[in-house]
Amino acid sequence: MPELPEVESVRRQLAPELTGRRVVDVWWDAHPHARLSDLDLLTGRRIEAVRRRGKFLLCPLDLDEDGHAYELVLHLGMTGSFRFVPAAAGFGDLTHVRVRAELDDGQALLFRDPRRFGRASVVPAGDYARVVPTLARFGPEPLSDEFDPDVFAAALARSRAPVKALLLDQRVVAGVGNIYADEALWLARIHPASRRVGRERARRLHAAIRSVLAAAIEREGTTFRDYQMVNGESGRNADFLMAYGQGELPCTRCGTPMVRSVVAQRGTTHCPTCQRR
């Protein structure tokens, strides 16, 4: 599933094309299991910006005729991607299109999602609890000033859950998933199953989270199978991974074979020498 760097890379390509554009017409797949809702509210509205919160994209809309503010909430799920096509081309040559939004500049934005785990919903601005409750509970953005190292250390100290589980929970820090949890824990030399992370190690992990996310954004994310940017290109970060997916390969820091395990019900890779509990 795309994580913060992948979603941020998509945001950076969507923003200049969508900001200020008015939605002329909307079609969406009415499949009962699709996570699509209230998209009719997009018609006639101008998209004011394209922002990101954790792994979600948030597009505030201009006020409706009654002065109400709404947002378009987007989530890529496991297989979601966006493409622009000329509006006259319909769906172009794309399959598995779940949403098509025709814009006032003659383009149409298509949301493809073969496995239907993605999200496209219009909600009252800032009111996420009913439709996307996970988003309502998000912790601080890891690359913002709100992600304070002392507050982070205190949150880890209060819990006895495995540290990787806390990183995946989204309430301690938003946007970190399986890939970058493994990467940050390797960089900070912390075992993913550690249940006690002292202040010094917590501060090291805080810095590692910021470092691996910033580097991955610069490389436009990590592509293994499904993730693609709006321009159809893949992210370049896969060749730089030190831990995730490196099971049985030598640790690039000490040479010990990396070990695969399961932590917080997710496949996990760590170095048994560098990352002790």
C-alpha cells in the first residue's frame, strides 16, 4: 500500500493540474463494495488545493450555494492510481476506472483501482469521523514541526506494544507504513519487536523516520508492483532500501544476514546484530 512518500509524490503531480480547476461532470462506479461516496457534490465545484494528510489526499472545494465547505478525500488503497486524459477520450485505453471527473480545461481525471480498496469521498470540511474515522485519529505529520521528539519519546514510553506496531498505528505519527517502519528501525538500530524504547533511542528513531521519508520523497517513492505516479512513471526508491524486503541478504552495515519475521501481523525484516532488543 502506498505510504507517505508515494502519496506526496502523487500530490505534487496532481496539485498544479487540479488547483483552481472546476469540476464539470462526475461519473463513478456504483459497485456496492467500492469506497466511493457523495461524489455528486463535486459537480460545479472548484478545487482550491491538493493537500496531504498521512496517506490521504485532501482537496478543499469552494463553498456551495448555501455557504457549506466540503473536501474531496482520496486514498490510493493497494492499487489506486490517477491519470489525466482528454475529456473527449472518455476512459482512454484505461481499465478498472472507478471515478472520472471532467474538468473545465478539457481534461478528465481518472481514478483507477483494480482491487477496489481505494477511497474517493466528499465530506464536510474537516469532518472525517463518519466516513474516514482513521483520518480523524491521525497523529502529527512526521516532516512537520508538530512531530516533536520529546512528545514522540513519551508516547513510546507509555506503551508496551512492539515499537513497529506503534509506528503502523498512525496515532503516534501519520503516514508511516510497513516499508518505512522497517527502514527507520534499521537506521535507528532498534529491533522491530522492542517493547521498551528509551528516550535516547526514541530520539534516534524520530530522526530516522524523518530521514528515510525525506529521502524517499526525493526519489518519488518506492515501486514494487502497483504504485505509479500520475505521469505513469515508477518511484526510484526500491534500489535504496536497507531493510524492507532484504531478508537473507547481508546487512549493508555489518554483513550479518537479515532476518524475516512477523511483527504486528506484517512481514518484517531486521538485522539480528545491529538491531537488538
